[in-house]
Amino acid sequence: MAKVYVDQDACIGCEACADALPDVFAMEDGKAKVTNAEGASLEEIKETAETCPTEAIKVEE
């Protein structure tokens, strides 16, 4: 299982990840967080990570 997390220092709270994959990401205190790393396929999570403007979403396999 891959480890998925959000670098809180890099996150700018744009909500793009939470909008794209609400079953995986949620907003808390203006920052994104992973609520369920199994809420989407690894491929979907990687695609969403690539769209993050600050590259705050990290996927470690």
C-alpha cells in the first residue's frame, strides 16, 4: 500500500484535491489532509497529486 500525505507547509489550501477526490482528501483549518488513502485508485491519487500547484501531495510507493 502506498503512503499518501499532504505536506502541510507546502499546501496553500486551494481545495483542488478535495474537489477532485472528496473520498480521499478533505480541508481542515484551511489545509488539505488525507482522510482515506483507499478512497480512490492509486492512479487517480497520483493524477490529483500532479495537479497540485505546490506539489504538496506526496505519494510514496
